[in-house]
Amino acid sequence: MLSKTILRDQVREHLLDQMTKGQLDAGKTINLAALARKLGVSVTPIREALTQLQQSNLIKAVPNRGFIIANLNYLEAKDLYELVAELEVLALENSVFDTKSIASLKQQQIKFKGAHDTLSRIHAKLEFHRILTQHYKNKLAQQILTDLKTRIIFYERAFMSDDSIYAKSDNQHDGIISAIEDDNVPTASLVLKMNWMLILDYIQKQLRFL
């Protein structure tokens, strides 16, 4: 029999997978009983998994409604994108890039440029950033980044349908790679931060009208 901890982790991974695939929307209530039937587990590990996701600010507990996917808002977007930018700059500044890792970035950049729909672009972009920061050895920072980027998917699914923004982000990715090839970490870090702030500015402009 699987332990409660293993079941909790499996439920958490299932919910994170649904989030990253765009199968859960902001404001949606999570039906514990339905989820228990679907996964064939008791409600207890589901509550434990939801509590973990609540601590990561991916969901929230609402009186008389239970657990829901947290709604999007202007201030959270600011905190979210600024924190991801700072953590990625820290990761970049503490990474060493070789020929193989630069080639991986270039290959992922080709996939990003070739993505034809919003969700594919989002995942291609986030994979580029994962490859960019994967050499940072701080496991806690990497886990925090993973959770934060799961939340970012909700914002970009909702607001990032404008191809022109991706074109600008595309150019910035090229700039990051070029700076890394030149062993110019300060410039790579600057362009990386600008990349996240570009998207934040675009999303916040739209959130003002909600």
C-alpha cells in the first residue's frame, strides 16, 4: 500500500500537470470528491497536496467554497515576475556555460520561434529559461522557480496572445545567448531581466482594465 506521503505527492504532480497543460483555469473550484474518484485515492492526501499548493500561492482556500485556483491580479503579477527575474539573474550569475549548454539554448530558441499557438509558445519560452538556469546548484531556488513559473502559465495563457510581444521576447533570447557566448554575464543578466519586465509590463496594462 502506498504511503500517504507518496499519494500526496502524486496528487500534487497531477494537479501541477493539469495547470501546466492549461486544463485548470483561474477561479475554478477544485472538487475534492470528484478528484478522489478520478485518482482512486481518499480525500486526505488530496487535502495535503492542496495545502502544499496553497503554500506556493497556486491555489487558495475560500470559506464555503473550498480550494480554488487563485484569481489573477495586478499586484501578484508584479511580485511574481519581479521575483522570477531576480532569481533567474542570480542563477545566471552563478552558472558556467559550455559549448553543449549554449547549443541547447540555441536549439530551444529555434523551437520557441517555431511555436504556432499560445500554450506552445509559453512552454517553449519557459523551457528556454529552464535550460538557461539549470546549472544553478541551489535546489531550493530551483523548486521555488518551478512553482512560480507554474503560476506564470496562468497569466500568460490569459494575456499573452499578442504575437508582437513574443517577437520582442524572441530578440531578447537571442541577445542573452549572444552575451553568454561572449562571456558577458552582466549583459546577459540585464537582457534577462528586461525580458521578464517586458512581459510583466504588457500583462499589467491589460490587468488595469479588469
